[in-house]
Amino acid sequence: MKQITKTLKYIRCATFNSILAATVIGLAACGKSSENTTTNNTVGGSTGETVKVGVLHSLSGTMAISETSLRDVLLFTFDEINAGGGVMGKMIEPVVADGASDWPNFAEKAKQLLLDDKVSVTFGCWTSVSRKHVLPVFERNKGLLFYPVQYEGEEMSPNIFYTAEALNQQAIPAVDYLLAAGKKKFYLVGTDYIYPQTTNLVLFQYLRSKGIAEEDIGGGLRKEGNKTIGAGKYTPFSHTDYQAIVAEIANFSAGGDACVINTINGDSNVPFFKEFAASGLTAEDCPVVSFSVSEDEFRSLPTKDLVGHLGCWTYFMSLDTPANNKFTKSFASWLADTDVTGIKKEDRVTCSPMVLSYNGVYLWKKAVEKAGTFDPTAVMKALEEGISFDGPAGPVTSQKNHHLTKNVYIGETRSDGQFKVVKSFEKVYGEPFLEGTFK
Amino acid sequence: MQLTASRLLMSHLIALAVFALVTLALVPLIYSSGGIANHDIQRYGKYLCWAALAVSLNLLWGYTGLLCLGQCVFFGLGGYAFGMYLMLNVGVDQVYKTALPDFMDFLGYTELPAHWKPFESFGFAVGAVIWVPGVMALIFGFLAFRSRITGVYFAIMTQALTYVAWILFLRNEFTFGGNNGFTDFKKILGANLYSHPHTSTNGKELLFFILSALLLIVTILLMIALTRTRFGKIQRAIRDSENRVRFSGYCTENFKLFIFTLAAIIAGIAGALWLPQAGGINGDVFLPRESLWVVVWVAVGGRGTIWGPVIGAILISALKSWAQREYENTWIIILGGVFLIIVLFLPGGISSLGKKLLGWIRICRSRTENFITNRKKKVDPNGDGEETLQ
């Protein structure tokens, strides 16, 4: 008798479990199908009084420290636009999804934003790998993505608009500035991934075209036959030991007139700059120009070790213009008033990727108004024809190649984590394909 | 005893039949009637692949006592092996308009590296999905088990293995796309891999869902079979007391090596089926974080049970995916809360819920009965209303 009860119990457990497992998928499927029949969307994601806009950034994981700032500034921009009457009379309704620093997850969330929420436009992505993962999704479903972070170029998707800095809006002006300052030797160091690799290869070709000898370009060259296919010194992500590399830089710069082009990403900058300062190298004899360190990154960096070193972006928070003062003031007061959960209110700064996100939203608004529709293809066409907007860092104009003409600034790091602008280049045309163009 | 075992087997098989009916008949039926969107069936397919991955870890951790913190190494290797085939079938429809994958043009390659060439063949790539993770596990397992690395040391070694793979696969010189990895797949055996809604081309979304379901069904069948054979008994004996098994004259190393390799192959196939449904892979698949998720699925679902890992993987992934959209700021707290509740109240995992409920009902019943008998006898020795159980 006891045996039978036991058996029955086992059966109940096992059956319960498996039915649980099997029904999950079935339920999910049924839930979805009923949802699909009840939703009745019009083209382009605008229903009734609102227009749905996707925000796809990492709010958790390793990239959250950088990307949450972009989510914040996007929500601020939407509120600002809604307060001014919305886009073509429709209020922006943000749909925020967490990419969670997980690249296949970016693709999954992009699909849901486009196909379930039917957003008109998406603002998102920071890393190149996340953009590479969502690119096919936007192309297959004819969506529209605004990408706001400096990147390596070599890409021009019909469904992505790059408000980001192209290489000639960051790396090339920085080198021009250093050449004009009399620098003759350039040491290239970066994290081993596609952005530093491409930047350094392009810079190598550019420096050679400016008459800099191969032996004056430090960090090592990788060759295939006579052709140089790689330049610079690379370390893995989260690398911490920069002793040998800094010693090499000290040797390299011993003759004077040397500088370092730094494309190290993220937290590795902490040990790099600590080691650099400890070795006795200073910004006077060997300045470091960094392409991945903006005001927002100083939250996690030893600022005193960076004083005097250079940064190059298309926006600095310290720009003293009426447009920028208005922008920083309204962002600060929005931060103070907002009740969105998860937004940090203290010690907030603005930086270039944030302003490029802000500019992106206004460019989209103007393009929608010009096209007279929210349809992504028509909006992209309007953008290709050229839309101008007076942003916090000066005027920006959209180009046919999906990039932006904008001002470029070179700044010197101050002890308060801000930059002193030392040089500006006006209205630089964004050029994504540079590799192999310098002879 | 014989009766119990065969009844148990029957219930597992019935459950499997229900599962097969849902995944191989019901879901495809709803899909073809337009009830499930393409991107949703891809998402369900991913869950099934993760479930197979969780089952492969359960084979090691639940049934053999080998905690592997790097199961995603094999998942990733399978994914990369299949990804190489898919990358070579992107065609010239890319930025650089050459037959090479874009990232190779990018890095200055003028011809395909020698080790990429065989992957132009579909058959070779499918074979590699099986033997690459298998050989990797065989070598690693041989070295680890021969040196009698067990317990927490084995877990640390596997974690180190996945970390090494992570650093290696992020390097551009390693010729697997570096940090950008493999994305933007287009064709498989000449057919379109994905549906294009605007040109009404049909893709292979349903096919990969069905293949994932088949993989999971086969692995579960394998698990059911293993628990009933002599081999399975030795396997569980190794988990419970390896030294006694060894002193009984069994070469436990060989058993463990076989199971480790088998689990790696299952994980590899799961990775290969997952890749086209996920749409891309990069070195981050080897992050220790990814392998830890698998451990969480198994633990939450129920370690050492047939269905536990399946339930854990599917429920947790579905919950995570849903919460990341609905509660984008607090989903981590929600998920963490669920884990805490399960650890505190269901240490055996979700699959022990049925058993636990029965247990609770029995306790309640006996307490009530006790209470009633005590009341009748009017015995209340402490005077605090609490009954004392004998």
C-alpha cells in the first residue's frame, strides 16, 4: 500500500514538472497570438496622440556606467520636445529596453522594439559589437537607428544614421593639432578591438602621408608582405599591467617631441595613467591624447594623473556658448525634477555622446517634419537631403552618407575633470571610409 | 521497487510526449497560422537551446558531481564552428563587396586563412560543431581527471578555461572577428536564413525551432536512459562517493571523461542551433557570467532531476527577457528576489515544488490532526497553545 502511494507521488511530481515545462512554451505562444490580434497598429509607430520611440542602451552590466547617461539625456530631450508641442503634434512616448551589455540580447530587444512596439525610430547602442548585432535587424525590418558614439567607420547602413564622430572628426584633427605643435614621434596604444585597430591603421597611413618615418611611429607594426595591416600596441580588455608599455613609451619619447595616441577603453585607463604619472613622464614632454575619455568617464578615473593631457571630441561641457549654457542648465533642472526610477541625480556632467544623442533626437524631429511622415524610409531620405540643427556644440548638418558635419574641439584636461578648449575646427565633414585614402 | 521504476519511466515518457506534442505540433501549427511572429519563435528556439545546455550541465553537475563553471566554452565553440560556415555564406552583399567576411577585409587579409577553408563545406562545419567541443573536452578532461582534480578545484579550472577562451576570442589576430564577432548572417545552403517582411521572403526560423526542440527531446531521452542503465548507476555513485567506486575496481577517470565529452558535444550542438536564432556571436559568450547563468538555471530548476534544468532555463530566460522590457531599471532586483525565494523555500529547485506541496499538505494535515487529538485529551503542557509533537 505504502509502495503504491509512493509511486503515485513520484508520478505526480514528474508529470507536474514536465507539464509545467511543456506549457510554458505553449502559454507564451498563445499569449503572444492573442496579443497580436488585439493590437492594431498603423504604419510608422504613431497611433493616436503619441509616437513611439525606442531607447536601446545597456542599463545593467559593464557598459551601464556609460550608457545610462545616454538613456537619461534621451528622456530629457523627449520631455523638452513634448513640452514644446511634440513632433508634428504628437507626443513622444519612449519605450525603453535594457540591452544589458549582452550583444545577442541587443538584437532580441531591437526586434521587439521594431515588431512588437512598432517604434518609429530607435536611439541606442554604444559599442560597435552591439551596433553590428542590431544592424541586420534594422535592415531586414526597415527600421531607423540613431547611433551616437565615436566609432571606427567603415560602415554605412541604409537604416542607421551615425551622429557619432567619424575618425576624421576626432583622430585626424587631434594629430593635425599635435603636428602643428611640433610633435615628430607618435606612439600608438589601445585596447585590442576593432575601433583602436582601425583608428591606428588609419592614423599610421595619415602620419606616413605627412612625412613621418615608420620608426617614429611607436607601438609596433604588423605587416603582410610590404603592406602594413596593423599598427600600435594592444592590450586585452580590463588589462591592468602597463609597466612594460610605459617603459617603452619613456624610451621612445627620450629624444623629445613625442606624444601618445591613446585608444585604451574603459577601466584600463586607470592603471595606464597611474603608471604614466609614476614613471615621471609629464604632459609637457609627452602629452597623451585620448579618444575614449570624456567628462563622464572622469567619474571613475584618477583626474590628477590626467591633468594637462588632451582629449578630442565634438563637444565639451566647458564650451562657453549660450546654446551650451542653456542645454546644461535645462538638463540639470530636469534631473532635479525627474521621477524616473534609476536616474542618478548627483555629480552629473554632460559629454559628447550625450550631446550627439540630443542632436539626434532634434534632427529626427526636423526630418519627420520635413518628410511629413513618421515612415523611417522617408525620414532617412529627408536626413540624406540635409537637415541642420543648432546644437549645444554649434551647428550640425546631416549628410548624404548618414554622418554629420560638426565642429571638432581639442581640450586640455583640468584638475576638476573638465576640459579647457585649446583649438577648434569648424564644420568638419564626417567621412566614414578613410582606410587606404591617404597616399 | 521494479514497479516504482517502470511507473516513473512511464511518467517521464508521457511528459516527454506532451513536450514533443507542444513543440513539434502545437507551436508550428500556431506559427504557420500566423499566431507567432518570426522573432518570437526565434526567442523560444533560443530558450530550447539554453535548456539543452542546462541539461548538459546537469549531466555533469547533477548526476556526476562535476561542477563545470565553463559549460559555455563548448556552447561557444559549437556556435563559432557553425558561425564560420554562415560567415562564408554572407556572399558579396557587404560593405567591401568581396567574398571574404567583412572583418577580414577590414584587417587587411587578401585571402581566406587556411583553417577557414574547410568551413566552406556545410558537412565539415556540422562535423566541427560536434568534434571541436568534443576534442577540447577530451583534452581538458584527460588532463584534469588524470591529475585527480575534483570538487572546487575542477570548478575553478573550468572557470579559468572560459576566461582564457574569452581573452583569446576577443583578439583580432585570432581571426574570429575579434570583439565584433560574427553577425549579419544571410544564407544557409543557398536558402534565405531569415524572413524579410518587406519582400515577403520566407526564412528558416521554424526549422531552427524544430531542430532545437528535437535536440532537447533527444538529450532528455538520453538522460532518462542514463538514469536506468548500469552506467548511470556508476555515474551517480561517483557523485556520491568517488573513492568507494574507485576502490570497487572502476576506473572513475574514464567514466568522467566520457560524460564530460558527451556533455560538451551536447552543449556544442546547442550553441550551433542557438547562433542563427540569436543572430550573432562574439567572444563575450565565453565570459564567466554566461556559464554562471547555466549553473543558475540548473540550480533554480532542480539539480539532479530530469526536468529541473529544462524548467529552470526556460522560466528564468523568459522571465529575464520579459522583465528587461517591462521593468528595465529593476529587473535585476526582481530576478534576484526570485532566486532568493527559491533558495530559501525550495532548496531543491522549482521541480521540487510538487513534492514540497505534498509535504506541506501532509504536515498541515498531521498538525491539525495532532491539534485536534491534543484538544480532545486537553493536554497542553506548556500552556502556550503550541502542541508538542511526539
